[in-house]
Amino acid sequence: MIRFTVFSFLASTFLTTTVLAQYRITGMVRARHDSSAVQGCTVYLNDGKRSTITDSLGRFVFVNLPTGEHLLQTTSPDFKTSRQAVTIQAQDQYIALWLSNRQENLKEVTVTDKQADFGFTRMRGVESMGIYEGKKTEVILPEQLVANLATNNARQIYARVAGLNIWENEGAGLQLSIGGRGLDPNRSSNFNVRQNGYDISADALGYPESYYTPPIEAVGRIQIVRGAASLQYGTQFGGLLNFVMKKPVTNRKLELTARQTIGSFGFYNTFTSASGTVGKLSYYTFFQYKKGDGWRPNSQFTNYTAYADIDYHFSENTTLGFDLTQMSYLAQQPGGLTDAMFADDARQSNRERNWFKVNWTMPALHFDHKFNPNHEVNVRLFSLNAYRYSLGFRPNRVASVDDNSERDLIKGDFQNWGAEARYLKRYYLGKQQAVLLVGSRYYHGFNHSTQGLGSTGNDANFNFISDAQAITYDYRFPNRNASVFAENIIYLGNKLSITPGLRYEYIYTTADGFYGTTIRDLAGNIISSARTSEYRTNGRQFVLGGLGISYKPTGQLDLYGNLSQNYRSITFSDMRIANPSQVIDPNLQDEKGYSLDLGIRSTQTTLYNFDISAFYLNYNNRIGEVQFYDENQRVLRRRGNIGQAVIMGLESYAEADLLRIANPANVDLSGVLFANVALIHSEYKASEVAGVVGNQVEFVPNVNLKSGVRLGYKNLKASLQYTHLSDQFSDATNAREGGVSAVIGLIPAYTILDASLSYQFSKFRVEGSLNNLANTVYFTRRATGYPGPGILPSDGRSVYLTVQVKL
């Protein structure tokens, strides 16, 4: 009896312990396509009764679980939902959950082979406190390109971005001038140009021209968002162009990189950078110096650029950073040519006294904080203190011999500052996750512009002569801008998403100053002069809307579309130009319109990549210039609203590693072929200017083709690039002859070949490039003023050699 009682007690105790035993489910969440850990993924247990979030290694754990069946479900904004059953049978369980991508390309899991082969990718749906779902985006990775980085060769760097029109009138890469879809390329003024997310143009509102271009040797990524970028970054028709500088290395206290480049026409470039992380402090800094004589006479230049980025990581979720950019350069300007002069000798110059000087100082502060994986905030404070001075003899008759009289001096000083804050929230609408981005911006711009008589010498003397009538134009342009924007990704299942957005803008501009009128005799002496004072203000406010759609039928395809309103406000600097050969329409109005993109592109592919899209751009009140004769039969240009321009076309880009596809087992050999084709039709649909309706829109070549091949074997890479643009016009009247000023007229079709070579061994890399292989004589620009006026020839054949060492 006692033995039975003891046995019963032990059996009862065992059964009770078994029933009441508590176990654990531990696991790891990984991306299916490359096995990387997924951080910040929410894992639900048993239909949401309990939940947890994965750590930086993708790990999660549930404790105190009974035996039996349990259900795990994951949600993440960048991955598809996953459900998996787990059975606990009297022991702890470990499980690995594998997720499939929802987005295009996740920054944390960028496919290495793709970057190494192409140097080109796209932005994922949510990235760096921005929303890009359903939008046309491109990301250039300069370090992966086989191109001439020392000279910022835009023709090679942006070769994979469809439809860009690039002006090339100096081989040093001091200024970037790109446009697209009929937008004026002049200093990229129709793009919102940023560095690390903040403005770098002279005055983003009042004078949106970019005289500073970051050295591509220091740039980690170049982000381009077109069409629907207006809602997050402004109102521009062109979209966003953002230079993301290289980030500090995290696994070393000090990494040094030194690059030395020599080239044709006296070109020399030195670039040195230092980077590292010490405890919670990380840094990246560089210094660049380059100089050259130029392809044409009177084209010498010197350029200095320094940059420092310091970040302090208070914790894994909180970072405070500061960066400072300082750039200055002095360049001699050879002036423009007439059509006859260009045909006779494109390398000639009849201007020895024309100079240009730029100084750019930009401090910026940023604060990033992640409350949790679903709530993030970013604040940027930025400022600009800069000037641009131009000096020279620039008559409307380009062929005129310099008479050694006082030179025209234009000085622009800029003091701007701004603040931008963004809040990103991931939340749920029912059982589907959504992403909300809201932000606000305040911009305070100040532009002081003066113009008058400079010295009669040959040197770069940027001082007005000591004459009471020396200054003929003096204006101050204070600009104020406040805006609020919001965008929201709404996922309708695992394949379809819509992204609506709104932006409210308030703009207030002021002009305060005077302009002068000077009359001279035949000998050039001043007979009389008069000054007219002026004070004007203009305030306006408006709301822009947009909508993006993305449908992913498979993991490798994305069908996308977006529609966005666009706006460009005129400024008083548009209204008041002291140029004797130019007339401003006093009724100049803001430009308004909208842009539409529809396309299909590949996603998550490593051996091929394509993006084919159609676009439609409606451009109301387009501002442009037309030539006319005044009562004295002088040739003048009138700047005003030309009318309604409609631009539509097909932009296609495709590339594939054909050798890797044919022989996937040989990872050392690659052969990438790419083609970038834009076929565009443009037309003025309405205009009050005689002879414009039905004309082709200026700066729109019907055919814009860039193609090439890149071969690689282990660390040896070589590339050959072909560029062709068809004829394009430089004004709305579609004039073909430039006349005595050559500021309008046809820009003839041109074809360019470029070749580059790169070899990496140990800590060294050797790069070489041969630009304009066939030594084609061509031009891409007819300048209306500085640095012309007239035709500005592009460089002929040139050779460059770079040696890099990384320690």
C-alpha cells in the first residue's frame, strides 16, 4: 500500500510538471535572397496575442510557452508577410524565418554583384527618411564605375540615367549643367540640387543655380528622383539631384586614401581623404586641389575643395552630425564664338580679360533619432555663405575685338539658411502595414547683386572702378519660404501599393534697389546716366498634389506610375537683368504644370537590369527667350512666358552581364552591355509669340542615346562608351543661324566615344581614360551671357591617368 502511494505521488508530480512546464521559442529572421539579418521586424505569436521586435542580428524570443501548436507571423515595411507554425514537444524550439523582399533594393542588403557589375541601382520604397515607392529613381555608385572621376566627367558618370541633356563647355568638372525633358540644363537650375539632403545652390528660391559640384571622388551615391519628387523636396519640374558623400568607415580608426591624376592640357588633380571610427565618434574628411590650362587658350583654372563630416553616436538609435564644405576656384573664361568662328577654328579665343571667381562655404547640422523601428525623426539645419563674381568684356557682337575699355563686373553675394524636419511612421491599416512621412521646411534666402564697371586691366581684379557712376545695378533680394508636406504608402496586399501626397508652399520675395541707364558717345565716354529706384514684394501660397502607384506581379518586376503637379516661381532676379541686349517682359508669370510617368522595371536582379517608361510633361507659362529687332534694328532678346509646351517620350534603359549569364560558373569574367535610349517629341501647343506654335521645344533632342560595354577579368576592368544626341534648338523660334551674337541657333547633332581602364592590385589602383576618342569637334551650349556670349566649344581628345593608394 505504501509502495503504491509513493508511485502514485511520483506519477502525479511528473504529469503535473509536464502539463505546467514552460518553454521558449527562439529564432532569427533573415532575408531570403541573401541571408542577411532583418532588424526591426515585428514577430507576432498566436494571432497577435504577444509580439516582439527583432534586434540588430535579426533575433527574437518568446518565453513561458506551453506545449502544443503555436503560430508565428511577421510584418516589416520592406518584406512580405510570413506565417509559420511551430510545435513545442516538451523542449525549447529554434526556428529560422525567411522573408521575401517587398521593395526594390534594400540599402542594408544591396547585392554586391550588381553594384560591382553595373555601378547603378535604384532607391527602395522607404529609404533615408524619404518615400520613393512608385517613383522613377536612379542611384549612381561612382566607386563602381569605370569612368573619369577626377574631372567629374558628367557624360560618363550619368550615362545610365535616361534622357539627361548635359552641357559640356569645360573639361574640369567645376560646374554641373544637366537638364532633361526640355528643361534648361544651365547649372542644373531646374533640379533641386542637394548634398547630404540639404540645398547647395546659390539661393534655392531666388537664384537656384549650382556653382558648386561635389568632387565625385568623395561621393558615395548620387540619387536622382524625377517626376514626383516635388512633394518631398520642392516644386521643381526636374526633381531631385542629391549627392550623398561617403560615410565614415566603421571598422577602422584611420583609413587614408590618396589619388593623384595628371592629364592633357596641363591638368593635375590631387585628392586625399581620411576616415575612421573611434568609440562613438566617426569622421570622414577630404581635401582636393586641381588645376589646368584648358583645351582653349585663356582657359586656366585653379580649384580647392575641403570637406569634413563628424558624427557622434549617442546610442544605436541617436546620432548628431556636423559637416562643413569649403570650395573656391578662379577660372579664366575664353569667351564664346560665332558660327563662322567655330567652323574656322573651334579652339580659338579672342577674350583675354574675362574671369570668374566662386567661393562656397556650407555648414550643416543633422540630428537623427529612432524612437523604435516604427518611429523615426530627422532634423537638418543648413547654411550657405557664398559669392560668385564675373568680370569681362562681353559685347553682343561676339567677333568684336576687345577695345580694352572698362570690363563688365557682376557680383553676387548669398547668405542663406534653412531648417527641415521629417517624421517617418510605420503603422497598420487593418492588417496591412502603411508608411507615413510628414515634414516641414523653412528657408531664409538673401541675394545681394551688383553690376557695374570693372577695371581696364587683364588681371582678375573684382573691384568696381572709383567712379560715382560705376555701379549701374544694385539690388537686394530677401526671400522667405515655408512649406509642409506629407506622403503615405498604403499597401493593398503584397503586390499593390498607392502613395498619395500633398505639399503646401508659402513664398514671399522682395526686391529693393536701383537700376541705372547709361548713354555713351561713339568714343565710349559717358554722356549721361540715370538711376531708377525700385521696391517690390510678391507673396503667394499654393498646394501641390501627387499620386504614385506600384504593382509587383513577381519578385523581379515592378510596374509603376506617378502623377505630380509642378511649379516654378519667378523671382525678382528673373525680372531685373542689367544686360543691354536683353529685354524682360514686365508681365512675367510663374510656371505651372504637371508630369506623368508610367513604366516597368526589374527588381532584385543581379545579372540584368532594365527600366522602360513613358512620360508626359505639360509645361504652362514656360519661360524662354526669343530674338527680335528694336526700332533701331538692333538684335535683342526678349525673356518672357513663351506659352504652353508639351513634352512626351519614351525613356528606356537596359543592361546585362552577358558573359556571366552565358557562363555563370566563371565569376572572374564579366561582360556588361548597356543601352540608354530616350525618344522624345516636344511641341509648343499655345503661345502669344508669333511663329512659335507648333515649334519644337528648346533643349530637347529627339534622340538621346548612350550605350557602351564594360569587360572585366578579376581586378581588371575596361569600358567603351558611345554618346549620340540629335539636333536641338536653343530658342522657341527654332532659329538655325546664330548671327552676330550666336546666342541662339541650332545645336547640331554630335557623337562622342570614350574609353576607360581600371586595375586594382593590393592597396593600389591605376585608372586611365581617353575622352572624345575620335577627337570630334562639337558644342552643346550657346551661352546668353556669362561665360559667353556665343558658342562654347566642348573639349577635344584628352588623356588622363590616375594612381590611387588606400592605407
